[in-house]
Amino acid sequence: MVQTAEKPAFQELRPGIKAPAKETILTPRFYTTDFDEMEKMDLSVNEAELKAILEEFRVDYNRHHFVRDAEFEQSWDHLDGETRRLFVEFLERSCTAEFSGFLLYKELGRRIKKKNPVLAECFNLMSRDEARHAGFLNKAMSDFNLALDLGFLTKNHKYTFFKPKFIFYATYLSEKIGYWRYITIYRHLEAHPEDRIYPIFRFFENWCQDENRHGDFFDAVMRAQPQILNDLKARLWCRFFLLSVFVTMYLNDVQRADFYASIGLNAREYDKLVIDKTNETAGRVFPIILDVQNPEFYRRLEVCVKTNEKLTAIVKSKTPKFLQSIQKLPHYISNGWQFLRLYLMKPINVTHLEGTVR
């Protein structure tokens, strides 16, 4: 008789429907924005490039790509309990992030259609891509006898309001870092197929090209609105969003180092590569990038990692909740201090690097 690993227990809304992960500062966010301001934007200064990107979206290169094949039709009970738990968490986080993009882009396409049809169609076609990604990920979760209720997620998730320029910063970085995450995993598993524990990873090469095209769209939109890139406030905000995205990814992935180890990757080295490539890519549109090669950058991130471990220990303790809040406070202050020190590190002025980063 074959012994199978114990399956991890997840909280369920109802049988087979996983309860959404508890919202924290590190979980994927759902956004909304000022639709009237977005609708009134004048993009004529870069209209030709935007129309060229729209034509690429219309071609829909991946319309036949996301089709499950025979390799999915098997039992995954051989994955041990911890690997299984971490992989389901990976699928959930990825599905939630893709679905949040779908909701934002779909609403933008609907709300700005009359006055800005090119922009609206781009958003609608990007929402098509994100829905396809989220559906594929949610179907993968069903292989582990779980799925997300995306309708429930739509109605019960908190929405964060960002002005349009902040939406551009955040979504541009989200799409570009998504590209580098997917392509890095794909290239590693292409070289080491013995580490590919599940067939979804075979789809990452084409998948990441959707992310790349979406990022190029936001690049073109920002360059059509030069006022959101070319002043002191823009430099400060670009710096903030770069740091926020990198810190969030690093802290999340180090917490899930065992998952990356299960596919043959070192979480820290993987993140350093992704951060380096995303930072360099951002220099094609952002006026500044971060000095991620400075040893202080990762030294301070590691302080945050240790602090987060202490916070996790407090949450898992049997200490009453009100006392936990008091115990957490100095650790939150510590992380805030590290973030501030990272923010104040001297950035790299991209305009001084013509011919290298751009």
C-alpha cells in the first residue's frame, strides 16, 4: 500500500472553496482610482506607440496558450504536506494578484470608453489577459481540491484608492517584476526539468510576455504624461514605489524559502536577480533607480526579515491579542526605520547613465 503525505488543512468558506488569505501589508492589493481624471488624460504626444501596443494586444498571441494538457491529469498526492501547502499559497497569491489586475483594468476600460477609446480598449484587452491568467491559476488550485471564489473575493476584498499616476507607477512595476519572476523560474526549470514539480511552470515563458507587453503599455502611458516623471515629486514617488515593491517581494519570498527550494531555487538569490533586472528595466522610464548593489540595501532587508520572524512568533504565541499588539509595536517601528533608511539611500540618477541603462 502506498503511503501518501498528510495534506495540509486550509480554512474553507465551503467544501472545496478556500477562504481568502488574511489581508496584511504584504498581501496582493486591489486598487481603484479617479476614473474621471484617467478619462481626461491627453495621450497625443505618444499616441503612435500606444496604438502600436494596442495592435499587439488585439493580435492576442496567447489566445491558444492557456490550455491544460494530459500532464495535469494525475494525482498530486505525492507532494509532501509542507510543499503542498506552500505551493497552494503560491497559486493563491498569484491568482489573487492576477484577478486584482483584471478587476482594475476591466473597470477602467468600462469607465473611460467614451472619451478615451484607445486607452479603454487597451485596458479591456489587458483585463482579458489577466482573467485568463487568474482562471488558469484557479483551475490549478482545483488539482489540490481547492479553489478561490472570485466573486466572493470581488465583493469582500478591501480596495485601495490610488490617483492615476500612482496606479501607473504601481502597475508598471507589478507587470515588469512579474515578467522577471516568471521568466527566471522558467529558465531555471528549463535547465533543470527534474525540479519542475507541476506542469504550470511550462507555461511561464509565453505567460511572462503578457506581463511584459502590459508593462510596455504603462511605460508608453507615462511617457505620454511627462509631468508624472520629470519633477522632484516624481523622483521621490518612483523611489518609494520601487522600494515598496522590492521590499514586499523579498520579505514574502524569504518567508516561503522552502517553496523555492522545492523547485531548486534559493529564495534570496532568486529575489536578488529579479530585483536587479526589474530595477534596470525601470530605468528605461523612471528618472531614478535604486542602488541595489550597495551592500547596505540587503543588509537592511535582512534586518526586516529577522524582525518579521519575531512578529510571526508573537502571532503564533498564546499571548492575549491586546498584549500581542503591544509586543508588536517596537518591531513595527524597527521595520519602519529600516524602510526609511533604505528610502534615504542615494539613488542612481538614470539621466547620468545614457547608453547603459536606457
